[in-house]
Amino acid sequence: FRSPEMRMVEPERWELDVPGLGSTAAMIQIVGEYAGMTGTYRPGQALLGAVMESPVGPVQLKLTGPEEVVLGVREQFEAMVAGLAPRADYPLPPADADAGP
């Protein structure tokens, strides 16, 4: 992401509780010009991102697209992240799995 002046854009950062994973998500929002995989910068783009730990490893989520669309669903994106939890039938490692001998 960059600004129209071709400068790096500082993301907005905040934390969000994810009770179902017993974790806190590091959240970011970035608005500006975005190239993605095409290499061609497009103005008016946005990104919402979340990174958190889960009982089975790290979880990363990213949403990119036109600014008005992405920012228009920020509340829903946060609700999705806050509601993450393992499936009831998913085998989780034992609580002491990280404990050494």
C-alpha cells in the first residue's frame, strides 16, 4: 500500500478479543493505492487484517478491495474474527502439549 504521493501508508492498529480461541487478534486497516499481485497500483483500495494464535497454531485473515466496500464491512469482519472458535469435533492438543519433560 502507498499514498498517491508514493509514500508508505501507516496502518491503523488495534486489538480485538477472540474468546473462542482464548486469544487476542492484532488488527490492521490500511487505505491507499494497492498493487496486489498484478503489480499495477489502483487508487481507493483498503485492507483489513487480523493475526492471532489458536490452540493449533497461528491464524491470519485478510480482506482487500475497493475502500468503500472493505470499510463498509469492517464491523462484520471484526465480528467474524471475534467469533472464531475451533469446531466442537476438532481434536485439540492437550493443554500441557507445550510443557517439556
